[in-house]
Amino acid sequence: MSKINKSRITIIITTLMIICSQFTLQLHSSIAANGAAKIYLIEIIIGLWSIWVIGWRDLLQLRIKEQSPLAKFELIMLIIFSIYYVITMLCHYWQHMPLTSSFYLARIMIEMCAVVLLISYYQLKARDLFIGALLAIFIGTLGQYGVLFCGNGDLRGATVNILSNSVTMYTCQILLIPSMIYYLRQPLQRWLKIIDFVTLLLIWPTLLLTGSRMALPLGLLTLVFSLLLFAHQAKIFWTTLGSTAATLLVAIITIALCCGPANKNDLERAVYEPVTIYNKITPPAVHINMDQWLHINENKHNGHKHQKAKNQAADSTIKLSNDMRKTINGKAIRIITKNRQNLWFGIGMSSVHTHRWGYQKPHNLFLLFLLPFGIIGLIICYLIILAPLLVGIFNKKYRKQQQLLLALMTLVPVLFVSTSQPTLGVLIINLLLASLMSSIIDTK
């Protein structure tokens, strides 16, 4: 197969895998949280592909000897995690512990290892995987604008987009920002650079309307650090920064003047943290009053009443989010610390049940793995997630500063989101993260 055809096939498959990542098969199961277990179609594809590559070629034919140090490390972690998971699950079963929602997170860990091994076996390039991911995120972002202008106009929560919900979507958008900046100065075709830059601008209005207090600040911090690390040209730095600022300003003014109460509430949540910090460190004379901006087109009488209701609505949603996380994480901590067995080996289940919100995963990047797998499983899972960075740091062959920084900048936003959301328990986020990080480090 020629390099050009291999590159095109990689791009097409990557794009389609991300776009089709939410297609599932429903299987009735008594141990599923809602009575039906979901298996994603991409899991079936990866599983069958892995049987051929990992089972037959790498293990039985010993082709693993020819693979990279990263692939060998991931194979070892795959075997260790699989054995650990099977033993602990059998112990939980024999002790008659509930196994509701107990397989999904383990599948994610196994499939992360499998993706790294597949990328190494076929020697896929980071550039091709990035282009495939970029095209998928570009299409997904355009889909969000379709929801805004042709759908119900609400991007928050479980809206109709290619990545299921707003948290998954904005996490994938933000983790791709460092690569977007990095490849602006790399030799890409002109139309790809245009899509790269346009996508980089299009995501900001959608981040404003996700209703997340973390999305916008994290996106801006990721952009600024990525520009400082990878732009290397004053023109790229100032053009990108200026265009982003202009896009955000136009988006905020447009939402304040033209959008309904729901979108204004989402905007107020999105800028809540930066505005609060700004008002704390500046004198009252220059404070930003978001309510005044959001109701700039309303008369004083109606604006006063609506503003009061709006304040109550915004405060209520923020309090509800905080209460939800506190309740879910608190229950997870109580279960984990109940006895030594739970602490060291977990309980098998990756969710806790609450009367108000049903089964929910812990909204914390440590509790998410501690609950089902315990301390030992937590260490194994993070060795799998951090494998590309660990190999890049400790193996001289892969110790390339720009690649290490790019892999690190791809990972950090996901870890930050995971402090308040179960993002490391979402299949497409983990697979995209593993694909980009491993290919960045492993590409020669």
C-alpha cells in the first residue's frame, strides 16, 4: 500500500470512527443500570481488529518483538489489567456483591491499550490521525450550529450532536486545540489549514453556550499555553489570539442582544468563573455586571423583574450542579472507605445510586477508578493512560521536547475536566486521547 493511500485511509477511518462513535447495540442485561447494556459499534470493530493484530500477529506469531517500546509497555499493562480485573470480578461475584454498571470502564481501559497497539502495528502517523479527528470535530461543531439555528437552540446537556452530550463535545474540542495550533505551522495542504483555523474559531461560541463553568476558561488557558509553546511565529500567535478575542466578543454581544433566556443563562454560567475572579481583583469602578449586559435590550421595568428571576435561575443551576457532585462523590467516598477490601480492590461497580439522580459515575478523576478497581486498579489505569508520556520521558529514543509537550498539552485539559466530570469514563474521549498521545510520541 502506498504512503498516500495509507494516509487517506487512516484519515477516513478516523473521521468515520469518531462521527459514528455513538452508534450502539442494546443488550438486555440484569446487571445493567437501566436493564439494557450498551455496546458501541466501534468497540466491536476494535475488538475484532485486535483479535487479529494483538492475538494472532503480536502474540502467537511474536510480532510484538518488532513493535515500539510503547506498544510493548501497553501490551504488558493490557495483560496485567485483564488478569487483575477478572480475578477481582470473580471475587466480587463469589461474595454476592452487586455488579451493576461494572464492565464499561474496564472495556475502555482494555480498548485504550488495543488502540495504541493497533496504531503501533500499522505505524500510523500522528498527522493523519489529527486530520481525521479535526474533520470529525469540524463536522460536529457545524452540527452544533445546526442545533442552534435549526434545532431547539440549546447546546447544554444531552443535545443532538455526534458526541452525545455537550461535556463530551467540548472536552474533545479542547483536547484538540494544542494539535490545531501545532499543525498551523506544519506543512499541511492549504484547505486543511483553513479548516484547522476555522474550527479553532467556531468552537468558542459553542463553548459559551454549553453552560459549563469550566469549558471557556479551560479552553482559553489551553489556547494561550499552546500558542506560547507551539506557535513559534508572531503572525500565528497574534492572528489566532486576536481572532479568538473578536469571535468571543461578537458571540457575547449577539447572545446578549438576540438570544432567549436559556442561552443567556448558559452564557452567564460559562463566564461565571472568569468574571468572578476579575471582579475580585479589580476596583468596583471597573467591575463587570453580566446581568446588565445580558439585559441590555430590555426596558428598565421588565429588565428588573427578568433580571431577578434570571439571577435566581443561574444561582439555582450552579447550586444544583455543586450539590449533585457533592452527593455522588460523597457516597463514593463512603463506599470506598467502608473497609480495606473496597479501598484496595474496589467494589466492581463504577457507579453509585442516588435517589435523586439514579446511577451516576463519580465526578472525580481518582474516585472514578477507585470505586470499581481500588488503589491497585487506579495505579494500573493511570499507567495505561500516562503510558505515552512515561515512555517518552524514560526512553531516550522518544525524548523529543515538542512531542512530549504536545502529548502533555493534549492530556492536561482532559484531566482538568475530569476533576468535576466523569470524562475519563467516556469511550470516545479515552480512545481519542490514546490515539493522539501515542501517535505523537511513537511517530518517527
